[in-house]
Amino acid sequence: MIGGLSLSFGAPLVLFGLLALPVIWWLLKLTPPRPQTEVFPPLRILQRVLKVEETPAKSPWWLTLLRLLLAALIILALAAPILNPSDERLSGDGPLAVLVDNGWASAGDWDAREAAAADLINQAGEAGRPVSLAFTADGPSNDATPVEAATALERLAAARPRPVPADRAAAAQRLATALDGNAPGTLAFLSDGLDGEGEPQAASAALAPLAGLGQGQALLYRPSVDGLAGLTNASNATDALSVSAVRPEGSVGSVTYQLRALDAQGREVGRAPLVFNQGSAAAEARFAIPPELRNDIARLEVEGEANAAAVRLVDDSFRRRRVGLLSGEAADLAQPLLSPLYYISRALEPFADLARPTDADLARGVPELIAQRPSMIVLADIGVLPEAARTELTRWVEGGGTLVRFAGPRLAASTGEDPLVPVRLRGGERQLGGALSWSEPQAIAPMAPTSPFAGITVPEDVTVTRQILAEPSVDLTERTWASLADGTPLVTAGPLGSGQIVLFHTTAEATWSNLPISGAFVDMLRRIVTLSRAAGPAPEAGTEPGEAVTLAPYRMLDANGILTSPDPEVEPLQLGPGGPPRVSPAHPPGLYGSEEGYVALNLLSPDTVLRPLPADLNLGAPVAARGYGADASRNLTPWLFAGALLLFALDALALLWMNGVFARLGRMAGGRRVGTAAGVSLCLAAGAMLLGTSGQASAQEPGGPPQTERRGPRPADPNDLGIDVAAAIEATETTHFAYVETGESDVDEISRQGLDGLTQFVAAKTALEPGAPVGVDITQDELSFYPLIYWPIRATAPMPDNAAISRIDAYMKQGGTVLFDVDEGALGGLNGGAVSDGQRRLRDILADLDIPPLEPVPADHVLTKAFYIMDDFPGRHEGSDLWVESLVRDPNAAERPANAGDGVSSIMITSNDFASAWAVDAGGMFLYPTDSSDPVQREHAYRAGVNIAMYVLTGNYKADQVHVPALLERLGQ
């Protein structure tokens, strides 16, 4: 003991090697002297011959001392000295049994637990004792078979804390089975400081298999858990987001944590204090932030706590809600302002995704809507539901959905009990002037502070003239969210399973009340959507209602509370009527599903209770309590070897200096003798360069070439974009009209000749000088270079495939116009029964195109005045209408020369055979006669082509009242 320090040796017999130091000193004296450089003058040699020879018989004293110290350090290092050795040594000579808690509660001090286990294993290894190592959270894959200490250390290094509760009973059974009656000399339990789940003393019951192993020594590592806290629940209430938390029972003092709310990108949305009062094991934090921000929260965490229990994940709350809409009206589009869904759609569209069934049959429409996983479903004046639809809707609400219903004549006329309304309703409705009426329209009372609509202000001019009344009941007041000035309920709500039902006692359109046309109606619907639960993942195809849904692991929470990719051993989550399974190694906490939708599985449940580990555990022997504190003992062996290596380097430098190496290097460097200092400096510089070179090499890839700096981005190669640059420049330098190559050479030649004739006429009559027409293959050519594509429809031509039709659809959506010219007869309508083969082919093509409603060109359309004033658009034939997109009629159209419409029609259809009327040969002569011998028909055909070209290129400028002054100024008028 020196100055309060103690020293021990793992191999004390090696210290006898220090007795060899005198022998080493004697051997060093016999070291021959270093060679000396002699001058060769003959007289000098003769003079030395006559003198008595004096040969050095010993090395310098400082070199001898250096080498003796080097030998002493090596001997001491081999003796394994330990400074301040631990007095807590293992006893006995049997196997060492180590049970290590590696559940979620061990994440915070895992390094200390690992160090304590490594110290025990090293002691067992020094004594030659096998080690049986078991981890409480690793599951059945953990092998506790006794192994050598080195193998046990490898298993310990590979272990890590897991975000699941410790299963001590299974681990203890594995450990007892592995020992197989071989009594361990020492049993060590490295706990996380918490008792098991369930009743108190759960740890004692779990460790019962270890009590009868016959161990002679029992060690218990029991850390303090006073600073541990976990989140058990999160509720998005009306007034605030409340979060519940627990800490171990018996924790002393009042502690305040900071609770953070983060969105999906990790940005902080809010912060709230989490206060545990003196002697309390439960606490609650409240985030008083707007509901819109609450819906962005994806994660709640206790600041400063690095474990999975301190994190609460939220299901898909950052995603937009999906709302399903159902109406009892058969024709909502006939009178949109009277449609029950018109005002609802306008109110919800800015902040929700709206979904409607494609089937008007509610027995099929409701399941179709539920399959889209909406958060909320709105029923507007639906009184009686089919049984199949009612069953599906009830199951959906019980699973957590929000059903919003609006009253109306159908609901008022329905009789019998309806489980899908929050309160009992009286038959009929209360209306102004009726038996159950009021003398004047009723205003809406201010929202109660406890209502989910609290804070919404309803304008004074909003009144109700008709409503459905609720039967009085004990809980009617609690279920009333909004009421009229006379106290009758206007909006009621009630729970059904895990979901809720909200009923507006008036209609969704402005027939019974003017509430739907007020801003308060928007705020009320938005508040309901905000309080609804976000949509979960879509069920698998073929999943029957009520059947368990399987969700693949998406993002898992590790023991430190960080989302990571799932491990291979994580199994899919089964969501059935009984709810999600408990957290286990096969189902760790995290997100299950996919990016489209997921379910959060959190570690702690709302009824979780944390208890500290009792000190009186029955481990089959007197228990010695230990802690995970830092070990004061230090192994000096590495330091002694490092010192010996340093002395060896100094000895090598001394030999080089004594042999004159540094002096020779100095002469070589300077061309003259500059002394040993220059040689030493040169060696040091070379060493520094060597180290620098190795450092740079390590920064590169092994075996790879040196990395060069990239100065700026690589120039883009146009060919990488799949575009023929030369063709693109040629097509865009000059405006070209294009025609579709149908695969029939005669038809394609007529199209080319027709567009060539139109091009010449346009160049002669207008300021536009188009280039030669271009034939395009719609399956592969780039179409966006051409403003107008002429497509002759022939029944004998090959039908374009879906990919080609899709490319045409994309071209039209990007602003291009396609002129379909159908062969075989006049095209008087698009929906007639008797059609030609060409018209049937056109229908097949249009069936795969996303086109708007069409109409014949009306008299006030811009197309009739784009360049020439025209009433019809003849070609080689006449009598067929030219169909274009239907215009939204402007109420002021009668006062204007042309209806503005909304841009340029992306589609035109005719059967007048424009190309044949425009076609000319190389000499400019017409190739095909028109139906009429009057040349005016061909002139009008050309004028129709000019109007089409000008309309496609200039749009609706003729009806543009805003820019008329600028246009007149440009024209000089």
C-alpha cells in the first residue's frame, strides 16, 4: 500500500525475472565498441602502432541504464500488475452463471452493465472456470450452455439492449437447463433495477428455477431507477393533447421532465412540462396547441431519456384525413346548390381527401367506401340503410371510425331504432309553422366551453327553420355539442365502440338552415375531421370483414428510442378483433404497415405500473449486493508494454546515432558536413511524410485510385434524356402541323397532302409561316413539339395499343390538340345507336381517353371568329358537326361577341374529311373533288382550317376583355 494505492500481480512468479538484471548488465558490458572512422596518413598509422592498444570494454552508462530499464518493464508487464485491485473476487470453483437484463430499461446504463459482466467473466477466465451466460430479452435463440471465458466475452460483446420487457422466467429456465445439475460456484444477476410485470415480487417468482442450483455465491447488481420515466398513453382531446407517464413506485422527490412533440421530419411541434409530484408515480402533460398542429405530431418523447419507454409513436397522424361521402339524392349534379354534398365537399376539400363510391347501391357502395380506409364517413339524408351496409358501417365505427350524419326528409321519415345515431329521435321534424315549431327561426347558441366546437363563433344571422328533435334523456346534455337558442340540440354525438357518431339535426344544404353557407359550418366540419382518427393501413386483398389484418414491419424502435429498419427476426403484426399483440422480441415496438399507412405499437400500455426490484431476492445463497459504479482497479500491463516499446525505440535511435548514420545523412542532404542535428531532422521529416502519406491513403478506398476533386456538375448529355436533339431543334425552330401515321400508306399520303395544302393557305393568308407537315408515330415519337395533330380515323387501320393511347392522353393534358376526322358518313352525334365502323373505332379510342364532355361548336364559340367569321366547318363533305369541349356558360355571354371558355379545346371531332379538301399536289392543284361543285365549299374548308390553326395557336383572345386595350394598341387602333 503506497499513498492509499495497492498493487497486485496476476503472475507474481514472473517477478523473479528481475534477478536476471545483473546478468543483463554484465552482458551489456561485453558489447564490442562501435566501429570508428580512421584517417589514413601513413605516419599516423605508424604512430598508433607504437602506442599501447586501448580498446573500449563497455558501452556508455546511459545506454546500459536504458536497456536495463527496458528489461525491467517487460518483466513487470509479464507479471500482470493491477493497481487498486478489487476486493470483490469470485469464490468457489464451479461454473460462473451470469443472468443479464438487456430489456428496454437497461438501455441507459448498458455500457456499465456490460463492463460489470466482462469483469466477472475475466475473473472466471483467470480461474479457469466455464461461464454460462443468459440474456433476459433475447428469447429462445439465446444459448446459455457453459463455454470458455473467451467465448463468453464474444457473446457479451455481440449482445445489445432490446426495446422489449425482460422475460426473466424464460431466461432463468434456459440457464438452469444449460447447467443441467452442475452447481455453479457463483450466480450473478445483473438486473435493470425493475421488478417484473404483473403482481409485486414478480422477479422472485421468475427467478425461482435458479434458487435450487446449489450455488455457493450469489451476486446481485441493482442500479437505482429513480430517474426512469415512460409514456403510457396519448389522447388527442378537445382542448389539448394529453400525455400520460409513469415512473417507478416509491420514487422520492418531485421531478420535472420536458416532453417534446415532433412531426414526421423530426421537427419540434410543441413542448410541455411533465411533472411528477412528491410521492406520485404518475404524471400528465398537456400540449395546448391548435388541433391543426396536433395532427402533425408523429412522435412524443421525454427529453434526456434514452430508452424506448420514453417514446410514444402516433399512428399516421401527419397524413391528411380521408373522408367518405354518401348522399341519399339520386342526382346530385342536376342542381348542385341543392345537392346535400355540395357544401360538405366545398368545406372539406382544402384539408381532406374526399372519396365517393362508384356504385349507387348502398349495399355495395358502403363496403367500397370502407375499403378505402377513410377516417370519417358522411351520410347526408340517408334514412334506411340496407342490412349489409349497416353491418359493415357499424363494424367500421366500432373499430375507431367517425360517422357524421345529416338530417333530412328521409331520416325524419324513418321509423324504428337506429343504432347509428347518437341519441333517440322523435318521428317527423320540427319546422316553422308546424305543430312542434317556433314562431320565428331560431338562432344558434354560443358553443359551450366543454364542447368540441368550443371557440367557434357562429354569426348572428345564421338561423334554423327545421330540425329533427331528440328524445329527452339523462345523457342528452353530455352528448350535445351545439344547441339552438331555445336549448334544443342542433349537433349531438356519442361513442360506439372505439369510434363515435355525430348527428347534425338539420340538413347539409341550405333548405332547413343557412348554417351550411356560413364559415361556422366549415369550422365545425374541420374540427370533427381533426378529432377523427387518421386512416390506418389498407387491408390485404381478399381480407374478409372482421378477419385479422397482417401488417409487415415498417420502422422499428430500438432500445434507445430511435426508429430503425426492422431486423430479420421481426414478424408481421396480426391485427384482429382482440387488438394488437403485446410487445415481444417477435413484435418489438414500432410502426407496422407501409408508407401508405401504418399502425403504431408502443412499449408501455395505459395500465403499466413500474416497481423497483426488491432487495430480498431468493437466489439460493446469501446475496451480495453490488453496483455498476466505475471500477477503481487499473490493469498496468498495457502501459508497461507501451513504455517498453518507447524505450526500445529510443535504444534504436541511440544505436543509429552512435554508428554515425545521422552524420552521413546530413552530409548527403547538404552536400557538405553539417553535423548530426541535420541528419536527425531529416529522419524526423521523412517519418512525418510517411505518416502523412499513410493517412491520406487510409482516406481512400482500399486498392482504389486517388480521388480527384470534381469541379462542377457533369454537363448533361441530351441523348441521356432519350431526345433526338437534331429532330427537336428542327421541330421547334418552325411551327409544324402533324398527322398520325395510321399504317395505311394511302391514308397517310392524303393526310400529308392535306396538311401541306393547309400550310400553304395559312402562309398566304396570315402572318404565320408554318413548316412542312410532319408524320408522327404516336407509339414512340415526341408529340409535344406540335400544337395540332390531325388523326384520320379508319376502321381498317390497326387499333393503337394502350401505351399509344396513354401518350395521346398525356399530349392532350399538356396543351396539345388532336383533330379526329372520321371516315364514313356524317357525324351528327356521339351517342347514337346506329354508327359506322369508323365511328365505332373512334368510340374505342375515346373510351381509353380522359376527355371532358363534348358539344358541337356553338354559335358564340371563339372558333367561329378566330380568323374568319364562320357558321359551319365543311371539308370535302359537309353536314357533320365539329365537336369540341363543352364550355361553362358565361352569364354575360349575350353581351360579348364570343364566349371565353377556359383555354383551348384539347379535342376536336368531325367527319367532313378536311384532309381531302385541303390536299394539293406538287403543282398546287386540288386532288379530290368536294361534294358540291361550288368552289365556295373548298374555300370554306380552307377557312375552317385557318380558324382551327389560329384557335389552337392563339386561344380565346377574341373573347378576352381584359387585354382588349393592349391588343388594340398593338394593332395601332
